Amino acid sequence: MMRYMVLGAGFQGRACAFDMLRNPAVGEVLLCDADAKSLASAKAFLAKVARGRAQFKRLDAADPAAVKRQAKGCNALVSCVPYFLNLPLAKAAISARVNFVDLGGNTDIVKKEIALHPQAVKAGVCVLPDNGLGPGMISTLAVHAMSMLDRVDEVMIYDGGLPQKPVPPLNYMLTFSEHGLINEYAGTAVALKDGKLAAVPALSELDVLELAPWGRVEAGHAAGGLSTLAESYQGKVKTMFNKFIRFPGHIPAMEAMRALGFFDLQPLEVRKGVKIAPRELSVKLFRRHFLRPGDEDMVVIHNVVRGVKDGRPAEVVHDLVDRYDRENKMTAMMRTTAFPASIVAQMAGEGRIAPGAYAVEAGVPPEPFIEEARKRGFDLNWKFRWLDAVSS
């Protein structure tokens, strides 16, 4: 029987454990967190699927030596803790001879994890960072689409977490950390333009799309979504970007906030002797306006990949829609972020990925991943069409 360890009992960690426990081949999932309240909450959440196979332990993810001791004998370790802990955790996993998967969050750290390739091969394990939603599943679907073409010219990746019932004027709900959301809005995105890496401001270069059944939506560059994907394909693909999808009006409002300095980290004196970083205020405002307990979310992925097949221009389009799981009280963002990490960890634990440290685009086999995603009820479809076909 397979045995897995998950670090972090928050939304993503408990969703990852939930997915693993639904696999009858999994004998045990050990969920660890430094906070006793989080563990207790996760234990209640997992009660329906645990059936005596879930264990819970207080453990500080910032102590890699303790993690190493606990991880020994597991088939894989999944990190659902803050990104800055992932490099020492990856090293601890290699030392314990345990496969390692994380959700990413910082491309520089991911590159350092990938540089552990020789050590991972020697230990006979995988190190697989960046396996959440974006980066993660969006990249795997893009690689799948690219594999259908002989030459790839454009890779346009759109994704977003959205409310099922948008509330004007900002038409958004918070489905993950408000700190992480502001980082996406305030940061710089990486793209490919004319085959070369380009840095572009987040939120910029607004696209307007018509997506059924919601109608018109907007999309702007997402900071961090591509991670290593653009660098892996520079010189091979002319255009590549990742933009997040929002309902109309949201992105221009966020651009205005950024322009006014609401996302700045430098403290301002608001009155004599009182200083505050504008971002601190924005975090509070985001939580007040966008946290909507009881509202149901959805996640949308719309990837468009264009190029040439058999000498003819062609296009592959992937579409995925996932909605709040009422039965298990699980957000679509939890499912689409944590389930990919669980899928990849189980693939590594079962020996379906060769030992080594890989970027998601190099390490995750797309077709088996998609097969596993569909088993989990993801509404995922794709279509291939010739762009030179004459309509009747």
C-alpha cells in the first residue's frame, strides 16, 4: 500500500490529502502542520474519506531535519506550505529518498529545485515543483496541445478563479490568499514575444474574450503563472503568455489601484507619527470586499495553441471548467490547485515518472495527467481544427 505525507493542513493541504484518500491503493496519508487548530479542522474535513487511513501530526515545516525523519518510508512528500520553505524541504526529501512535489510560488526557488537533478537521480526520487493550477495544470495542458502540432507559433493561456454569481462593481471573490492575489496584481509577468523572453507588467495588455456561457470576460497578464515555461520554449515559440480571466471592470479597477500606489510596500506617513504601507491597507480592503463566505466559486482554463500541422495552419483549444463541490464543501480553487499536486505525487510514488528534478513542462506526462484529471470529475475538453478550412 502507498503512503504519502502532506505538509500544511490549510485549504490546499487538506484537499490534497482528500484526493489521495479517495484512492483505495493509498494505505495512509500523514497530514502535518505546526498549528493544532488547523490539524483539528482538517481532521473533521477528512472524516468522510479517511476510514482510519489518515494520520495527523504537529510538525514545523521550517525544520527540514524533523521533516526528513518523518518522511522516511513515504512514497512521496507534498509541500502545501509557503514557497520559501520548498528548497530546504526538497533537499530533505532527497536525503530521505522520498519523491517531492510542491505548489511553486517563486520561479527563482523552482530553478534551484530543478538544479537538484543529479542528487535526485542518485537518490532514485523525483523533485517536481510548480504542480498547482498556474503554474502547474495550465502548463501541462499547454504542453499537451503543443505535442499535437509540428510547429508551434502561439501559446495563449488564460485561467482564473471567479465567483459563480459576480457582485458588481468589482465582480470578484477571494479564493486564495489576499497577499498572493496582490502579488499577482503588483508583480511582473514573463512572456515570449518574437521568440524572446519579455517582462511585462501584471494586469497589462488587456484581452477581451467571449466565453460560453458567461459571455464577455477580460484577461490581463498574470505574474508568475508561466514560471519556467516561457524560458523552456524561448526560441521555439514566437508568442507565449499567461493571463488571468476576470469579469468586466475588475482589471481596470485593479490597474487604477496599482497606479495610485495601493500595492506599494514602502510605508507612508498618514498623519504625524503614523506610517502604514499602502499594501497593508489593501490587504484589509481585499479581505473585506472579496471574502464572501457561502458564495460558490469556479475555475476556468482556456488555452489556445496555434501553429502548423502537416504543412497546414492549425489550432488546439483546451477548455476546463470546475465548480464548487457542494457535497464535500470544497472550492473549485482547492480542487484545481491541490488535485494536480496529488495526481503528480501519486504518479511519482507509483514510479510513473523517472527519477530526477524537473520543471513541470518536462516532468509531468500530459496524457496520463489528463486521464487522472478526468477521473476526478474535471470538465476538461479540447478540440483540434484547421485554420485554413473553407467554411461552406
